Amino acid sequence: MTRAQHGIGSIDLDRRGFLGLVAAGSVTMMGALAGCGTGGSGSDASASAASTSKKALAGQHLTFVGDDAFAPYRYVQKTKSGKKKVVGLDIAIADELARRLGFTYEFEAQEFSATLASVQSSDTSFTMAMSSNKEREKTFDFTRGYYEPRVGVLTLGGKAVTSVDDLKGKSIACTTGTVQNKFVEAVLPDGDIHTYDGGTQCLQEVLAGRIDAYLCDGAEGQSMRDANKGLVLGLLDRKDTQDYVGVYRVMATKGATFVKAFDQEIGKMLKDGTLDAHIKKYVGADFAWGDDVSAAGTATEGVK
């Protein structure tokens, strides 16, 4: 598996293609993929090294595991030089955490279906854009929420699907094991539901006309709609999904020692506006927290 180095310093990386899901320039890339550098000379370099050593996770190296075809959270983008790098909301937030806390990390691309097992087996790995629930909390620790999602429904033409009633009678695709998967199985137990390993497969089924609707993360659906002519996106009301779809958090295996520092720093980023700045940049102003961050909650029990 090819890995991409992140953390204190910028990078270029080769990664598998994005399959045309995100049109070039459809999401503006943040200027810095990986925080601030520690280079320099003389007293400046010494002062920089001393400052870094005082940070909570200084010297630690972690692995960020996740799908790199999950725009606007993580996706591959070509640079002007023709090389490729992974960018997106989650990368921008991970880079900010690395800069503030002093750790470095590498990004390892995997399908969603493999992510949970990879994170569970390593106490130096984490993933993002994950919602917590009682089942997951038996095995994983979570930070407080950094982003509040909406459930999207992608269809090929027709009227936008904006309610559960609108889904009745349709064939529905979703990614295996996601909160959208669990939500639709709960509210439509007799529905015509088809699960796939990744969002790319779900999208292709809709584009090919084999599936009526793809139930997805709303922001992901927004990016797919913008990149594929003929797609229509509907957003379900949060009051209809809140019992099943929680805020997105950073997730690591139970007992991972870095989670507390991540959680505390995310709390600061919620208060100082850093998270909203990234959300507005990558997703849109309609998805920002604004003045009310109460839904972010706190870290799950066990993070001390």
C-alpha cells in the first residue's frame, strides 16, 4: 500500500486516480497540506525545535487510514506540475492538528470496508468522518465532533428526494457499514437496499440506471452532483436522521493515547473558528457550525 507522508512539512504524492468524481477546481484546495515547516538555520532553527518539543504529541508519528475518494473530505487532486496529492476537509484538519500538537502522520488509502479493522489493530492509527455509536464505542475511542453532516440522496434526474417517504419503492445503494446504511435499514426494513464497498460503486450504479438512489453523506453527494451531469441531490432533514447519524469525529482504537490531545485541540478549534473556516472552504457556508457547537458533544467515555 502506497503511503503519503504528512505532518510538519508539505508533500506531493502519487495515489490511485479519483475516477473523475470531482471536477478539477470544483473544490478549492487549501494552501497548505501540512502545517508549517520546521526548517531554518542557527538560533531560529533551535527555537523552532524547542517550541515543537513542548507540544503535546511532539515526536509521535501516526497513520491516517481512510478512503481517498470521499470528497470533499478526502480526495486526490492534481497539482500544477501534474503530480497528485490527497486534499480535503479531513486532511486540512489533520494537518492543523499536526501543526498544533507537534506530531507527523502519513495517509494510507483504503476502502471504507477495510478501515475499521486497520484502525482497530493499531494504537498509532486514526480515521476521520466517523460517527460514534454504542457498538463502535466497545472497540474504539472518539473525539468530540468536528463536523455535523446531513444525509444526501443522489438520483439520476427527476425530483429531489428530501424525505424517507420519497425513498419508498426505490432501489437504494449505500456503502456497507456506514451510518447511512444503518439509517436506511432501520427506517425502511423492507426496502430494496443494496450495499457496496465504496461510494464510487454506489455512484456508478445510479449513473448506469441500475439503482434509483444513492444514500450518501450530503457533502459527498454535493461534490458528485457537481461533477456528473444529470445527477440530482436531495438532503434529508436533520430531525429525521439525528437518531441515526451523529456528528463526524476522529476515531482510534480503544485506549489510543493521542485521542485526548486530539479531542482537546478540536475543542479549541471549534471555539476559535478554525473548523468553520475549513468547512466553509471545502464544503460550504451552509454546513458551518456558526455560534452553536452544542451538537459537537464531548469525547466518548474512556478518553481520559
